[in-house]
Amino acid sequence: MTGIVLDASPHLLVLGRADRPGPGGTETRLAMSADTAVWHGGRGGLAALRPGRSVIVRPRDGGLGADRVWVDIGRVSGTILACGKNTVDVDMGPHRGRTHVVIPPRAFEQVLVRHPRLEPGYLVDVICVLTPDGPRAVRPGTSQPGYRADDLAAPEVAAPAPGVLRGTVTWFGSADGEPPDGAAYPAVDSEGDAGGCADAPSGCAAFPYLSIGSEVAVRNECGGRAATVPVVECGCAAARFCDRCVECGASPRGRIAELTPAAFVGLGGDLEAGCFNAAVRPGAPAGAPGTAASW
């Protein structure tokens, strides 16, 4: 669940939920314990749960308490436009615009290990803390592909699209819950009213075309959770990343979907890890949310 911190104590977290019906949303109360993990740029604590901050919460089984809480977490991925001293300007694609990311010295070396080419034209993907001054990188989201963003090797034109796609699922966006929960899919048709981007690359895997509003079944191959989610955005930025996830072995190359944060967490993903190995079945049900499906 996502919300805004209204109050927090060692035993209780009170959230304002804009996604609930009623004027101004409604409050949700979740029990806190010494086992509740709080992330705010790394391991956090009660001090990070300040009123007004955006959070994403994974409830404990049964929904009676908070298991994990991510505070003001965000992500920036896309093509590097310019670099300065400890800063990067990034084109995140036509739907997400451009942004300026600060990489503090304590995070710079960690980012550079997995993103050695911080140069215009190359791809970047960093996990951030959202601040009033903009996103501040704290760690790499994935490893940087070794090619320039405009030099992606496309699959053969005649390559058949498999019924089940296998590769990497990541997440996009921030804790403010926009856009609605769902997936950005790399191959949204650009014809007619389907909602795709005319200049979107074809990606490094063969994808069947879908439209905005279509459904995809997503299964976390590392944890077994599965759910059906709607396509809410064209994933043209994801199509440029021909990388792997190594959460539980190495996935096949290619980002096959990007999920909104709540959908990613609901399928067992940890936002700071950045990805999970996944199977995606376009247009097919996955069974009950949070349960294993037959693939």
C-alpha cells in the first residue's frame, strides 16, 4: 500500500491513503514492531517516518502490521544527456520527461562500479531518495548495459514472439502512486489508439504488441508470487535496456515489464534491489494475486 505518513510511533504507523474513497482519502493504521524494516536511502528507523513523507508499505501476512516500509524512494532510468560534478541529467522517455539527479560522493563510487560510462548517450539506472531539491541517488538500480542507448541490437524481424516472455521486471516511478498501479510494457502498438510511442525501439527480445489497458500476467520467478496487472504506460524506456536480473540466477536479457512500486512490492519485490527474474504472459490470467500460478 502507498500513503503519506500522518503519525508514527514505535508501535503504530498511521497513513493517509489517497487511493481510498472518501474526501481526502482515509487513514490506515498498521502495527509497528522491532522487526519492521524501514528504508530511507539505506537502513532507516523511526526518525525517517516524518509526517508528510511518502511511503510504500509491505504489510505482514494477514495485513495486521508493517513488514517493510520504504520512505521517499524513487528511481531514475533512461539516457544520459549531460554530466557534471556529482550530477547527471537524464532523459527518462516521452512519458516521464527529463530530470536532474545528484549523486553524492558516498554513493558515487558504488554507482560507478556498475555504471562505468557516465557519459552522454549511455543508459543509467539509479535508486534515489526523493528530496525537495530533486532525486538524490543512493545506489545503482541495475548494471549499465555496455552499449549506447541508440545502438541496441534488435531481434530478427521474423523472430516469433513467445507466449510467455522471460527476463527482467523492474519498477518505475515514485511513492506518490502516479500513474495508477500496473505495468509499463515495452511493445505498446503505436498505431491508432493503442497508446504506443512512434519512436520506441523494438527491444532486444521479440514482444507481441499490446494496447494501453491490456492485461499481462506477471510471475516473480524468485518468490513464486503472481498477479494480473493492466498496461498503464508504454515502456519505451525499458525497451532500451538489454540487461539481466540476478536476484535468483541470471535472467534472460531484456526488460519485459516495468511495474509501479506498489505492484512490484505486492509481487514480492524489494524496491532497493531494483528487479526480479520474471515470466510475463500477455493477455492471460495469473490466478489470485499473491499466489503461485501454473506456468
